[in-house]
Amino acid sequence: MAGLQEAFERAGTSLEHHLMVSHAAGAALAVTDREEILGVAVRGMADVASATAVRPETRFQIGSISKSFAAIVAMQEVDAGRLDLHVSVNELLPWLDLPEPFGPITMHHLLTHTSGLQAGMEDAPGFAGALQILRTQPATAPPGERFYYSNDGYKIVGTVLEELTGEPIHELIRARLLEPLGMTASVAAITDDVWTDLATGYEPLMTDRPAQLRHPLISATRIVSNTADGSIVSNVVDMCAYARLLLARGDRPDGRGGRILSDDGFARLMRSAVDDGEHGRYGYGLWEEEVDGHTWFGHTGGMVGYTALLATVLEEGLACVILQNGRGSRRGVGAAALAAVRAGLAGDPLPEPWAPPAPTAIAAVADFVGTYAGDDGRTLVVEAVDDGLAMWIGPVSARLERDPLLSEPVGTFLVSHPAFERFALEFERDDDGRVVGASHGGTWFRREGSGAPAPRELPEAWRSHAGLYRNDNPWSSVLRIVERRGRMTIIWPADPTGEDGGELVPLEDGSFAIGDPALPRRVRFEGDVRGLTAVTVVNGGRWYRSFEP
């Protein structure tokens, strides 16, 4: 079909534009209907050193899309009468000893990320270490009260399924889903063996500052994992077979061998969905959100050196899969590919190839323009230039850039200059939405004429905590504690806009919450070396003071 062929040529061009503003070496994109793959677009390198191009058969790590596989196995167990979603997991795993200070934590809570448990620091390989950390990090809110994404919660899901069946979770997923769907290139455990034909994962070189597009990429640290929260290795061809299972609402796509999931089991995946407060609704291992007037049913994925997207549109029988070896927001290019295919199938005029806005393109520049007085005596000037913003501190000027990894603009910008790139420039608004100040590292700049409150006095005992801390965790190897406006703030340099950063709020036991104490984000400080804190402990993971400024 000529229209469909041209649609995938345009999808490929969109993928090229996407890679230009991503920290990724290559990507593969495929679109399927209920019966077959309609087309594939591949761009970039599976391995830069050997100049190996991405092919449709190239395997990637799919990350948290794996959660939906585990959820489907759980629904099979419910259908078989072996699993009750609404009893305490301590009943299902009598040896677990999971603290339940606010009441029973159930599989329903774990599957919907409403358990009140921490996200997980990924410090401990495998489920055993993570579960041991959870024994020391109780839930911080009643189960079912709010959505808070927890990888560790899904590690417990996998452990429950192993207990019920007597099989390792990766073998369960292979036998229950990969083999019946003909996903012969896929495995559900990341081991040393998979690296022989896996796309090389890539990460930005710099770990102590926000990544910018001009920073080089390096090969990411290799990990080994079989936990249910994200351990599947696959390619876009196999993932389209999985997408067709969702499009068929749990029926075997080839029509042979009976259903993989019952009608009720499939309906159960989203029946108890909760509002996630950001994208849409989260059910059992799957998101439901509105994109360009269509309901997407799927999941994103992120691993060390890999990111992924699965989006199915049930009402029209189309699905898109994107796998890439590196970081980058996938929603824009995924929506563009579906729009092009939709038009190609209908014989309508094809949309032009999609291109993300330039990182320097910033909306509502007037909100930020002004002069800001720093608490260190320096003056920050922000002016409108071209389609965006520039800043001056003394004689040095720099353009401000949006983080290209984010699909939506926020009031945090990267600073494109070696003298200032170590920190993002974070603007702060008052209750009426007016910008009243900006932070750069430990410096607070008050906007002229604003009503920003005066800085508080930081307790002297807290001053020793400030500094840069490192560990060997490949997910988040660096954190900073900075003093800002008489407050302590935690910054994750590789993720300056992430929800695990923010002001530290003192608690009665001497530890700190990151922002809202009801969220499971806890920090404590240990050790005294020459008057400086030696260790920062975040949710059970340990980071050690570095000599770096």
C-alpha cells in the first residue's frame, strides 16, 4: 500500500528528528494492527564502536513495560482461584515481615502503585536485597490513599507469583506469555548471556550535572536482573506480538490454542485504575491516558542505557512500539507514527514528519524576564532572545534550554555554558503563579519587586551535610545536598526535574522527608569526618561524600 509505505518513511524521518534531541544512539519503531506488523522504522546505531546499525531484529531492554507481563500472570492466577488480590502480602509471603503501619498492603495496592512503599533505590540487585531494604523502610501513608510509583512494589508482585507457582518469575513469563505469543527473540531475565546480541546501552558521560546534548555518550553500566518490575529483553517484532494480545483483549492473536487471559481477567487490568495525578489512570501494570484525542493503553520503560514505549489504541486496533538505546521522550514520535499510519490506512493526506521543538524554544518567556538579586551578592539578568531566554551573571552569558528528555516544558532550564552547567536554573512561582525567584545550585536569586519571603536561618548542625555524594548505583550514582535560602535541598544531577529532589523537611526521629512527609522518601545523614557528614542514606541506599565541589 503506497500510502502506508510513505507513512513509515515519514515515521522514520520523525525518528531521525527525535534522535537529534535525545541522549540515544539508535531506535526502532514499529506499528501493528490486530493481525500483523504494518511497518518498521529504524535509525541510528545499535553499537557505535562497531558501527552496527539498528535493525528490526535488534534487541533492547524494555524496562517497566515488563510490569504489564507480570500483571497478566497475576490475573491468570486470580482466574485460576489461586490468588486473592485483597489480602495482606504478609499472608501470601509469611516470611516477608513487611511493616504495615497503616494497615494491610495487598497485591491490589502493589499492582496499582498505591501501597505507600518507596520507589526503590535499585541499590540491591535482585529481589532479596530490595525486600530486605523494604523491611527497614515502612510505608508512609495508608495503602490505597495515593498513587506513588514503586518498582520495589512490583518486586514483591514477582515474589508472590513465584511463591504461588514454585517457578522463577522469568520462567513464568516465558511459559505463560513469551512462548505462547511466539516471542522467540525475547527473554525475561537480563543475564551475561543476553549481551552477545543486545544493543549497547548509552548514558551521558557527565554524572555530576544535568545532561546536555553537547555532552558525549558512553556505554552504560551492564546490570543483571530477573525481577518483575523490568527485566525483559525484546525487539520491536516480538513486542508487536505482545501488543496484538492487548489489542485482542487477552485473546491469542493467532486464534489458536485458546485465550491467554479471560475476558474478566483483561477487564480487571484497568477496572480498579487509579488517577496518577499526571498522565492519566494506572491499572494493573498498564497506563490509560488521552493523547491527541485517542486513548492510549500501555506503558513506558526505562533501564540503565535504554528507554521504551508501548502504546495501544484499542478502539481502532493500532499499536506502536519504540525501543531505543539511550534516553529521550518517546511520546511525540510515537503519536506522530500512529497519526501517519492512521492517515495512510485511510488514504488521507499524510501529516508532515514530526520534529520536536528546539531545546532553546521556550514558551511564555515574559514570565521569566527580569533582574534577580542573589543571596551571594551576584545579580542574575534574564532576557528574551530569539525564541527563548538568555541569562547573564556578571560578564558571562548563556542560553537557557529546556530539558529535551521532557515531553512537557517546566520552569527548570539547563544552562548552556561550562561555567554554569553544573546546575539547572530553577524558577519558583508564588501561589498566584508569578515567578518570584530562581535557584542555581545553592544560590537563591530574588526577583526585583517580588514578594518572595526572606531566607530562613539554617540550623548550624545541618551545614555539615552539604556536598556531593557518590556510590556505584548505575541508576543514580550522584546526589548533592545544597543549602538554599536557609533550607537543605537534595538534587539528583542526572535528573534535575525528578520528583525525588526537593526541600528536606525535618522529622521527629532525626531523619528528613523529601517534600511531603506522606510520600515514602526519607533521608538521613551518618558519620562525621573532619566536621563533614560522611554518608547520605536515601530510602535505604547509601551515598558517600566525594572530594568534588
